[in-house]
Amino acid sequence: MQSKTLRRLVLLAGAMAISHSAIAGETLDRIKKNGELVGVMDQAYPPYSFLNAKNEMDGMDVDLTKEFAKRLGVKAKIETPAWEVITSGNWRGRWDICICSMTPDAQRARSLDFVTHYYSSPAVLVTSVNGNSLTKVADMEGKKIAAQQGGSYERYLNKTLAMEGFGAKPIQYPFKSVQVAPYGSEDLAYQDLALGAGKRIDGLVSNLVTANERIKKTPGKFKLVGDALYEDPNWVATDKGDKEWHDTVVKIFDDMRKDGTLKQISIKWIGTDISR
């Protein structure tokens, strides 16, 4: 009886090892076979990713995805599903990589592999120059503050963001609670904020670079409130379970750091090197 049980366990372990081995190189094999890398990102997060005047995806993350694909010897294909779909993980081969300004946290790390850090930019509070504008970050208390649905800024407002282990300092919250207003995209949140603070929302939390981009493109509409809320590290993400692909991503990004490509693309879009 014990012998039969032992044989079953050995066979089961062998089957699991074969299965894992088959999965291990699946992503790179698929990319090479199809001749394309499928990258995923937000459609409206300038200057990292956005639709340009030619109705084509453009921005820092787009350039990095194209450069990454070039180094693999394939073409890049960009897809832009809803952000909460991207961050939920379990991609099952739909997408290969997210060079998409994603902040890692404990919740996302359950279903995604955060492979390598590639830039940092502070999270900030933005308000309208019109209406009952916020004057300091503590004014968030009890106010209606927007953030992208499924994003780290929404979790920040809910005080559930946990970035320990990803190079981030512990977060200090300047409020006890706020009215969280989740939006499908930052475009919609900025449109509502442009109506005036207090109309539909009082403010929103965003990335410093994207906030400055909006302020520059629509002068007289928005302004930053106080100091940065916290430092926001952004990592390249992949689906879990493929060590070969993980190691390939690390190697290519290390190469881009060493040869200055990551710095050059950062300066092109941001005006400074935020990749350190």
C-alpha cells in the first residue's frame, strides 16, 4: 500500500515538473513564433502613453516597448484594455509585458510579477484653479478626490497601498478619510475637475509628470496642491510563472541602462532622467 502511494507521488511530482518545464519558456517561445511582442498600457496617460495626432499610441512607455521588441528581433504591438483589467493579472498569454507606469504593491504582486524598476515620479494632489480649490494636502480630509479605477492612487486614497519591498518608503497619510471617486480614465477625471473644484470632484491624485503635462496643455485650469504625497516607483510587470521571460526582461533593461537608452528616452519625453 505504501509502495503504491509512493509511486503515485513520484509520478505526480514528475508530471508537475514536466508541466512547469513546458510553461517556463512559454512567453519567449510565443513571441518568437508570432514575431511580435504584445505590450499593454493605458491609452490616456501622457507623456507616458497616449494617442497622438495620427491616432497612434505614443509616449515614453511606447518608445520603451518598441525598443524592447527591437532587441528581441520582433515587432511591437500595443494594446490598451481597461487599467483594472491590466492590473488584475492572470493574462493567460493575452499580453507579454507591461512597460506601462505601474506601481507595484502587495495586492498586485499576488497575480503579477514585478520584474524591474525603470523610473520614479512623485504622486501629487491636483485641484482646479476655479471653485472651492484645495490649498494644502490636508484639505483632502472629507473631500471628494478622484483617482483612476483599479490604480495605486485609488488604493492610496483608501489607505490600502502597501509598497514595502519595492524600494518605496512608508506612506504618511495627511487625512483620516476622503470620499474616493474612481474614474475609468484620468481623461474623464480631469474633464470633471476642469468644471471647477467642488462641482463634481474637489481634486485628484496623479503622477507629477502627467499632472504637469495636463497643466501645460490646458493653462488656467489646474494647479498642484502642496508637496508631493509620496514617492511613486514604477516597475515593469509580467504575468507570473515564467522564469526565462523574467530573466530576459531583466537582462534587456539592464542593457538599456548601461548603454544609455533608458536615460535618452526618459529625457526625450520628460526633459530629465527619471530612470535612476
